[in-house]
Amino acid sequence: MRKSRGVEAKVPLVQVERIRQVAMEVLCKVGVPTDDANIVAESIVYANVRGKHTHGIGRLPIYVRKIMNGLMDERTTIETVSDNKTVSILDANHGFGQVAGIRGMSICIDKASKYGGVGIVGIRNSNNFGTAGFLAEMAIEKSMIGIVLGNSSPAVAPYGGETPILVQIHSVLHSQAAAAFPP
């Protein structure tokens, strides 16, 4: 147990490698291919290490439940819907958002490198892609600016309403300057 402000916390410390190992074991057990499970496990570790626990190991039971209930495909099959020099649209066929996001950001980086500095990829029929910074940092590694945008299913009811009809918009802008001065 650890102490916080002189009070003993009831939260045990967990080794990062153990988080990765558990995520891999669970994902592979429900049929996720090893390469895809590795991407998802890395995104879970990325989130937990950065204090974004809502997208860390706590998401694992959600992913398993969605797969078991047929709401998410354990095999992320990505199809190109349309493509030109700077813009592509991909269909993730209800697979993992992290796997589709890695593929999308790789395509963005490739397009930006070849065709004047800009690459844009839209991904549809995907699921939660984890912490957006996990994807945006791929661009940083190539000395580019990474912009990641995502939305959710209707999650918020309008003022005075009871039925959720508003979506949440998730976004991150990551650059070399931002990487040099973390929050």
C-alpha cells in the first residue's frame, strides 16, 4: 500500500509489466490475434503509466464483454473505403480502435512524408481507441504534428432531457514542443 498525504491508500501498486502480461493473456484468450493484442496492451499500459486510468486496465473487462456480446469483433479487419494522395477512409469493421488507429496514423505519416506534409485518415465502424496521445505520439517520433479526433456513441442528455443524444468529442494535438513540456 502507498501513502498519500499521510494516509495509507488502499490501492496496491501494480508492476507495469504485469498489466501488459494480464492484458495480453486476456485478449488472446478471447481470440484477439497476438499482434493486435500487443497494440491494445501497449495502449492500456500507456494510459495507466500516464494516469489516464479510464483508458487503462479498467477497459479490459469492457473489451471482453463487447466481444462476448458480439458488439466488437476480436479480429480487426481494416478495409480501405476510399483513398487519394492525402486522404483515406478506412472501415474497421467493428474491431479495436487502437489497431485501426495505429494503421490510420501510419497511413497519415506515410502520406504526409510523400505528398507535401499532410495526411488525413478517417476511420469508421471502430471502437474506443484508448488514449489519443498513444496515437499522436507516432507522429512526434517522425518530427510531425499529430492530431487525433474521436467521437463516442450518444452519452449525454441535453439540458432538461433524459435521453442521451449528444456525443463526446475527444481530441489531442501533439507536437515536438508539446512533448518537450509535458503537463
